[in-house]
Amino acid sequence: MLYLVGTPIGNMEDISFRQAKTLVSSDIILAEDTRSAQTLLHAISNLFNMEPKKGQKIISYYKEKEFEKLPGIIEDLESGKHISLISEAGMPVISDPGFLLIHTVIKKNLPYEIIPGPTAVTTALLHSGLKFNRFMFLGFFPKKELEFERLLIQIRDIRDIANHTAYIAFESPHRINQTLTIMEKVLPDVEIVIARELTKKFQEIYRGKASELKGNEYRGEITIIFS
């Protein structure tokens, strides 16, 4: 059985009993970052007094290794092993590795289950305070400037049709100021919310137009919301 398990986006106390029970009872945990997985298991031990199954393996599983490791994982699933897939934070597959695995499992009609958990998408959306009737998740913004400009122009062009739509995206702290510069050029009057380090000790929420927000130093995990 394959389990796609959501994990806390920052605060370890957000982990659920069901998530914890699933992870400690798995034969294999596929983790985007094995160190983060160990930290999570340590938190589970402290919060719920649960210890990992004897002989449990934690296997590194990230985008560049998905195709290479897929045959072995499918073989383990077909032999009856319980395997959990986690990302470094939040729900796996959402802008994280795992699509190839879940696609293959569905195609082969193998059993799987989703163990839901926190996600930066809805957490940031509620923090934004923006008025919206619907929202669109954009994943990570395009790295190439021209592609990003095209995306923003498309959003600008459909504003009248998709009124009161909130747009949510992830961005790197190394690119955030470049992103804001481009947003100022294409969407100068749009209200933007930057949420960083959600649920963590140093969580911060910034609000304003791109011209007001650019030039600051932003660190950690960043989610952008604009409407």
C-alpha cells in the first residue's frame, strides 16, 4: 500500500495522530530530504510516544531520482510493503516529487491512500485577508523572465472575467526581489501579500504593492498571494 502523507509546513505540533501512525508503521518512507524525515520521526516520538517500525528504511526520493527509483518502489508495493511518500513540508506532489509514482500506481491499479495535512497554499490564503470567490494555485513562478511576464499578462487580461480570484505561488528567497520587480512592471496596482516561514517561530506577513515590497531581504519559505 502506498500512502501519500502530508507533513507540517513548519510547526511540528501540526502533525496529526493519523499521519504519525501511518509513518511509524511504514516499511519504507520515501523522503525528499532524509534529514527532515528523521526530524519528523523524532517529533512523533516526543509528541505521541510512537517509535518507527523495526527495520524501517528512509529512502531519498527527489525529482531527479523519481524515474530511476520507480521500478524498485513498484516492486516493493507489489510485494505487499507499506510505503509512505512525504515531501520536506506540506502535501507531497503539490510542487514536489511524486507525480510519476502516483500516476504509475493508479495505472497499475495498486492500492493507495491520501493522508491529508497542512498546506502552505490555504494557510497563506487565509493570512492574506484578500477578498476572493475562488483561487488559482500557480506552483513555482517561471524562472525565465519572459515566461513570467507572459504569465502575469495572461492573468491581467482575464481579470475582468475572473473577478475576485486570488492567485497563489511559491517563490525562492533568492528570486523574490526580481519577481517583485517584474510584477511592478506588469501589475503595478495589484495588492500583494508575502507570507514567509508559515507556522514557524519567525513567521512574517508583508502586504503592499510590488513597489512597496521590493528591496527587502526575505528569507526562508515564501508564498505569494495577489488578487
